[in-house]
Amino acid sequence: MADKAGSARSGGIKPDIATFLGLLIALGGILGGLVLEGGKIAELAQLTSALIVLGGTLGAVMITTPLSTLVSALKKLRMVFFETTHSPSQTIEEIITYASKARRNSIVSLETDLDNIGDPFLRKALTLAVDGTDLNALRGMMELDIALDEKAAEAEAKVYESAGGYAPTIGIIGAVLGLIQVMKHLENIDEVGRGIAVAFVATVYGVGVANLFFLPAGNKLKARAHQVLHTQELILEGVCSIVEGLNPKLIRVKLENFAPAGAKEAAAESQKGSTPAAAAAKI
């Protein structure tokens, strides 16, 4: 049973439809508007402008951010496009499994399950519990872990927020550099008009990449971090309840407060449909 719980808790990875759909809608709206106004998408394909904006933004972020934080933020980029499939309900079920076993055989019996736990936070909390750590000390250590994880997540999201702040300004710099080149050829008015149009592509790149990617990516990472922290708080309350020796039924009621409204209703319907014998077997 513990093996099944552990595998469920580890979850899977699936594409974040909201991210991909959001990018598609945003780019489709902007490029579609350009075409409707008589413009051509090829007019925005300026390698020089992209190099100025992306290179300048990356350099500014590297100056602002410690290298270790920057590397960590780049590794977390995949979380913008993909999400884990496990839910709070799965976590609750796993904790109830361990609570039932601890109630039958004592909390020390959970030692054989520790290696099968996929979540490092849950594994650490249960390890401390099995080792007989005082409840207040256990709570204090795990709350410290939560606080440190929260600070790390905020620092990683700040990397993308910083990039979103620098990119528009770098885009303006690119436009000015383009205009400087245009001013060298004022004798040819046709070239001046074309050069000005090309120069402002850098501004489009800077504002576009900031508002369509960097700033949304930072907010998405914050949302992901809040989900993780929410799950960690759920786990901490569950493990502390196991240490306190609470009845698994009471632990379930307590932990379901962490679940979304829809999950609470589903759990309530499930409990209504269960027989007394099945409920007793769970405990």
C-alpha cells in the first residue's frame, strides 16, 4: 500500500495548456493585427534587433543576479511550460495510509516505508517523526525548510521579473542605435524611412518579450511555488497529526481543508458512498 502511495505522490509531468494557449493567443492577436493593418510578419524578423535585446537583457540580469540563482532559475524554466499531475487529494490519501499504519503498529513501523516515499519533504518529516523528534522541534525544522524554499522560489521568479524590467529599456537602446545609423544617410529619404521602421523593431522586441514571456514566466513560477508550499504545509500538518496520535478520520477532516473546493465535495461524496465496513478497514 505504501508503494502505491509513494508512486502516486511522485506524480507525472504534463504540458501546461494555459501557457501554450496563452502564447498562441497573444502572438496570434499581435501578428494578426499587424497583417490586418497591411504590415508583413517578415518585417519583424530582424536578427540584429533580437541580438541587441536578448543579449543586453541577459547581460543586465547576470550583473544583477548571483550566478547560482541565475542557473537555478534557468533550470526552473521548464515549470513554466509543464506542470506536475499530482493533487492535494493524492497527498492526503498517502498521509492517511501512513496514519492508519502508525495507529495499528506504532509510528516506528513507518521506518520500512521511508525509502519508498517520493516526496523529499514528506520523507524528511516522517523520518524525524520515526526517530522520535519532539513535535515542536519537528514543526520548527520543517517550517524552516518551507521558509527557505519560499525565499529560493522568490529569488528565481525575480530573475524573470528583472529581465522583464530590463528588456523594454534595452529595446529603446536598440532603436536609438538604429536611428544613429539612419542619420548617417539623410541624403536618401527613402532609406531614412525604411531605416526608422527597422530601428523601432528593437523596441517591439523589448516590450514584447518582456510582457509576453519574462513577466508572465515570473508570475507562473510564483504560482507553482505557492502550490508546492501549500502541499508542504499540508504534509507538515498531516505528519504532526500522526505524531500526536490522532485518529485517521480526524486527520482526513483536518487535511481536507487544504484541498480545493471541488476535491472536498468529491471526498465528501466518496465518504457517503462508503460502507461502514470499508471505512473501518481504512482505519
